[in-house]
Amino acid sequence: MRIGPRKILHEFDLVSEDGKVVGEVKTDKYKSLRTFHSTRFPRAMLDCRYLELADAEERLIVFTDQKFYEAFVKKAQGLVMKPITVLYVSLNKRRVEKRITLP
């Protein structure tokens, strides 16, 4: 999908057939505060930036690790400019366990 004013090419993990819903899936595990701050959080925020640039009606970022989801939601407050629905999906239960929309 081409996004933003410069129409850069980005491949989203999730795209509805009509292109109205786009999403990214984060399967990283929360291992330590250090790795969260140095690599995992910045990569998730970059995914949010790509989602913000997408001309879509709904934007999703999906986490499969609950601890990572909770740390991300806490730290991302005030950093996301366009509405993005943040989901925690339990792979064991195969369902959405938590949901919040930022900002």
C-alpha cells in the first residue's frame, strides 16, 4: 500500500479487501525494560507512524504478548496523533482480551 504525501510503499500485516482497515501485528515478547525502551517500543511506534500515514478508516496494532501490550499502552499515551486501536490478542484463547483506542 502506498502511504503519505510521498506515497512510500509499505506492506502492512493486515489489510481489508477494500483497504479501509489496515493493521500491524507485534509478536515480540516483553523481556526487559531495557530492550523495551531501546528496540521494541521504537519499532512499535514506527509501525504506528505508518498506520497514521495510511488513508484508512480504521487502524489497528495487535500485540500477542500481554506485558508488551500493557507497557506500550502506558508509554504511547500522547504520542499517537490519529486514532489507532490497540489490541491484545491471546494466542492461547484465540480472542481479543484487551482493547484501547489511542489517542
